[in-house]
Amino acid sequence: MNTFLPANRYVLVRPAPIRLETFARRVGLHPEFVRRLTALGLLDCTRDSAGELRFEPSEVAVVARIQRLRTGLGLNYAAIGLVLDLLDRIEKLEADPRRRRTSTWTPAD
């Protein structure tokens, strides 16, 4: 019997937000330090119905970026917040021309 299975499978479900303790373990930081980064506005999180912090999986990359800025450049947390804001703006500005380039589609009337 020959069964056809696709070589690549794509997950269409958005990953669930991560609990504080799991997130802290994943990034190698103490949960209280993760709370502090959140209070400083360096990390985005949400609160669930019980009031516990939940983090998107993409925030792991933000923590890695914070650690690189802290250890590599010796920036304080206020400067790190500024650099992260500037990097986000640069990313949006770079993405905007790409979006305009791809929107040259004209409908056939």
C-alpha cells in the first residue's frame, strides 16, 4: 500500500503564550528578573484570567537581544530600551518599501 504523506508540514495554529516560570527557564533567567524586565517595558507580556504573566514565544529572541546589548555593549537598561525602540523602527522602515514594491498588483477591470 502506497500512502502519500507531504514532505513538509506547516503548523497553522498559533503557539500558546508561555507561563512566566517556563519562559524564565527557557531564557536562563530568574523569574523575578523577567518580571523586572517586564516592569521596565523591555518585554511584552499579557496576563491570563488568573493574573499570571504570559509571554509570546517571540519574546525569547527579545531577551537574547537584551542580553547581547547588556553584555556585548555594556548598555544599561534605559539605553537598551532606547536601542530596542530604534531597532523596531528601523525594521518597520525597512519593511515598508518592501511592502510597497510587492503591492504593484493592479486588478484587471
